[in-house]
Amino acid sequence: MSTFAVSRRTLYPAAFLLAVLTVYVTEWVAVSALGRSAYPDLLALGITLDLTVVVPALVYFLLVRGRGWPPVILVPAFLFSLVVAGRFLPADRQQALHVMEWLAAPLELVAIGLVVVKARQMARRMRSAGPADPGTLFERMRDAAHEVLGSRLAANVLAFEIALGHHAVAGWRAKPVAGPETFTYHRRSAYGAMIAALLMVTVAETVGLHLLLQRWSPVAAWVLTALSVYGAFWLAGLYQAVRLRPIRVEADRLLIRTGLTWRVEVPFGEVASLEMLRGGSVLPKQKGLLRAVVLGAPRYLLHLAHPVTAEGPYGLRRRVERIAFTVDEPARFEAALQERVGVPIGGSGS
């Protein structure tokens, strides 16, 4: 069953890329033959239809129906096809393309309308869930987006970006849910000081580079500035996500999180042993090992009886058998874990 699921996940995108590449190569050859054709206008019409109709049709059958992507992607697919057709065809053979371009404006309005409707549906579903832990914003937004959009990939990407932006803008006012079962993991590593230093460096470098590039290319200067601002929002959002999403020892599981980067639920029945690592221990990259720390060295290495799934950014998933992590209050964490699991904590043998 899993083999079929994996093959189905990769089959449709691979078939789409192969089909689109075939269409583009075929039309490139056809364009080069326009000057020798006895019916150049008819050939140009065929090229236009292939690029503006066949390619979006491939998107629909292989990605929307095959992979469950949201139908709204047909609009950017059609607009992109118009741009490609304009690049392929000579200016004197674009009569049919100009007719197709009349559809662009209505489709853009339809796409904007769909986005607004979907956004309102997501907002209603989020409000109906009521107030909740700010650390679960991403999961609540992802579930609402998946229910509205019908695409798990689109829901993960959209929820990650919105949650990151929300944490960057409004996370400063939110307070993490505190209690005997929650454990921070960023204070001892001076993660906040590092983020603050990076933000200051980003601001200083952005201003200097903007003024320097402005002399040669204002467009490049503003593009660089926009990317830098986006990067600063990323840094601020990542820090707030780390602050608002602590590690939790719950009734039946251990929830390990590193901001919005990794999240893994470990049922207590899957805990084989907990190893305490010596200071300065270096864990080499190995298959099945998840290094769930934001900065510095891990303090613990959790060994699992069976692999569990770790959730990463944008819907990335990994099967892990060992998890390296840390907490700011080790004594309290060890007491809480042993109270629920009773697994002894051993020292590192390395």
C-alpha cells in the first residue's frame, strides 16, 4: 500500500513534467518551421492552442485531478502559457494569441475572487474553533486550509507562510501556554540574542547595499531590499515560533517541537530509552536521526522502539528512530518524563 502511495505521489508530477517538456520541444521545432510552411497562419494557430490550451489541460488532468492540487492553479498556468507563447511565436504570427489574451483579465478576477472566498472560509473555520494555544496556530491553520482547499501540499505551504508571518508581526504580544508539562529549549543557547544580532546585521547591510545598488540599478536595489525584509520577517517569525511552541510532556505522549521547523509526537509506548549526552557530544548525520535543536548541542538522545513520523516545514515528512533534543530545565523534564514513562536515563557511552 505504501509503495503504491509513494509511486502515485511521484508519478503524476513526473508525467506532467515529461509531457510539458515534450510539448515545448515540439512547438519549438514547429516555430522554426514557420518560414518554410505553406500554411504559416494555420501552423501558428496550432502552436498557440498547444501552448495555451494543451499545457493547462495537462495541469488539470495530471496535477488537479491526479494529485489533488487546487483548481485555482489553472489560472496562473494559463497566464504563464500566454507568456511562453508570446516568447515562442514571432510578432507577426500572434493574431490568435492576442485573442486568447482577452481571457486573461477575467480569469485574474476569477482567481482573486476565489482566493478571497477561500480566505473567508478559512477565517470562519479558525474563529469557530475558538481561542486556543498560540503554539498550535500552524496546525489549526493547516487543518482549516486543507478542509477548504482540498490539497494537503497547498495547505501546508499556505499555513506555514501565514503562521510565520503572524508570529513575526503579532507573536510579540502572545504568551506561550505555561505549566508543569511545558519545557522551553532556547534560553540557555542564547537563541534570542543570535536572532537579534542577525536582524541588526540584516538591517545595516540592507541599507548600505540599497544605497550602493541604487546608483547602478534601482530595480535591483529594491528587489534586494524586498528580499532582505522578507528574510528579517523570517528570522522574527522563527524566533517567536520557538518561544510559543515549547516541548510538552502530555498524558500519553512526548511532543517535541523546534518552532515551525520540526514537530514529532512520540507515544510513551514507543520510548525505548533516553540517553543523556555528554557536553560537547557531536552526533554525525545518520539515517533515522532527527536533530531537534535550534542552536547548540543536544542534551538528550531519545531511542524509539519503532520509527515515528516527524513533520517539517512545507509538509516535509521524515521517518525517525532517534531524536536528539534539549530543554532548559533538565531536572524538571526528567522528573516529569519518568513519572509518566518510568524509562531510566542513561549516560552517553561515547
